[in-house]
Amino acid sequence: MNGTPIMAARSGLRAPRFARALAALCLACLPAAAQNESPLTPPPPREVRRITSENRVEPAPMPPEQIVQAFLVREAECLRAHERYGFKRSMRLQELLPGGDAGGEIIQESVVYLADNGRRYEKTGETSRKSFVAAHVAAEDLKTATQIPLFPLLPDQAQYYTFTYKGSQPLDELHTYIFEVKPKRLLASYRLFQGLVYVDDHDLAIVQMYGRWVALPADEDAGPDARRTPFTMYEIYFENVEGNLWFPTYIRSDAWLQTKSGEDQLRLIVKMTDFKVGPPAASPPSGSAPPDHDGPAAPGNQPAAPPKPGSGQPQKPPAR
């Protein structure tokens, strides 16, 4: 168009001086590419990235079956070592009210140690309690909720599970392999783990677990003293105690209950600290009793079959 304003070309009149100046100014403000490209110039091609329904899993540096076998053996080593250690345990059950206000709370401290007969005993200190506002919770609920196996995946348990490699992921300062663990089938009177495990790529030990324990519906009320617990999903974190030994030291679970005032949140936290290979005590002091679990549950005493309710394990699998 040679820079001639459109209105002047259509009218056949000479454009006023200010109109020519305005047109030149507008043309100068356009990007160089816009001045040189024809209106019919096709746009540059765009990169199209397709989103697939499933994420690709990068292959493991070794066959996943070898990793599974290695961490199962490591779990057995950690379990045997764990039975030689004493430690302190703190169990806390909190009520979290809407708006972030603190509600009721139960805190129980205890010490687990070895006696001269080779058995571990637990001495429980005083239990502090703050009344719950909406939920009805007793100290027995705290004990039931914390009775979960700490080492549920051992070599003689592998036959009951399917392990699926899901990739690798950094975890704090570690690099881990992730496996999805599912029971092949549910067994009468037994409960099995279902969830994710994170395996350290150096020690090939489980360093984190997230999941639940599942059982047949008929076993939900197994045991004469069975109590229902609202906690279903558990996070278990492990720490490197010595060498390549990794012990569970932190457990957390959240639950939500329907109450008259609405939805009430409960939070369970269990901490295990001060692990020591204890010299055996001369004799169990009064007020001590053999712990019916090695963790907040019996991590050991695992038979060739999965843990059975009523035999050193919680009397009832976690509610779904």
C-alpha cells in the first residue's frame, strides 16, 4: 500500500499532513517481523506434546525381582536386630477441631527393654489425657490403633504378595525404588499389607511405607476383645540406626469421624527413639509386662503365614 492511509486511498483525496505522520508512526511501532511478513504467511509449526494415560516407568538398574528379594532379606535382618534393642516409645492421639483448634488428646510414654531371660519388657509411664470435645475416644483405642506389624514383609511372606516396580524417586537425601505391594488374595483369619514401599538404592532396605492392612470381612471382628479403630492408612518412616539396619521410628495416621458437630479429625503419631542394645536387666521390675507387640505391634513373631489376629497382633484389622 506504499504507506498510504486507507481513508485517503478510498476517497481519492490527498491525505492531510498529520494523517501521513500518524500512519508513519504506527508503522514504525510494529515489530519488524510484522512489517515484513505477508498476511498469508503460515504460522511457525508448534510442538505438540501428547499426554498419555499412563506414565512411563524407567527401567530399574537391576531386575526388580532381585530388588524385592534383597529388601525382603534385609527386612528379616532388621527384624532380628530389632529384637535385641531397647527403645523409648511415645504414642499420641489428637483431636483436631475445625478452624485448627486443638481438642482432646491422649499421650502415653513407655520404655521397652531386655530382661535377663532374653525377653523384652515394656514399662508404661503415666498416661496424660485431655478431654475430647466431639469424639468418644478411650486409652484402649490408642493401643488398638497402634498395633500394626512393623516388619510385615519378610522372605516367607513373599508368596502372598505381588510386587510391582513403579519407578524411582528421591526421598530427602536418599534415592529410592518404589514398589506397589498387593495381596494375591485375602486369607481367612489373616491380614495382609497393601500399599507402597520405598527402598533405599544403597542398602536395599525399606525406608518408608504407606498403606493399610486388609482382611476378609468375616475377620474384621476377629478376637474376643476386638475394638474398631477409625485409622486405616498408615505412614511409616524408618531411620538408619546402625550399619545397614533400618528401624521404623515414626508412624502417622489420620482419621475423620462423623460427630454431632460435623466432621472430627483424629491424628495418631507414634515415635520410637533412643535405640540401644541394652544390657539385660537383672529382673523385670514391678509394673512391667512382656510387650505383646514389638513396635506398636509385634513386628516379630511372624510365622510362615501372615500375622494372625489374636496371636501377638491386633485383634481386628483396621476398618476400611
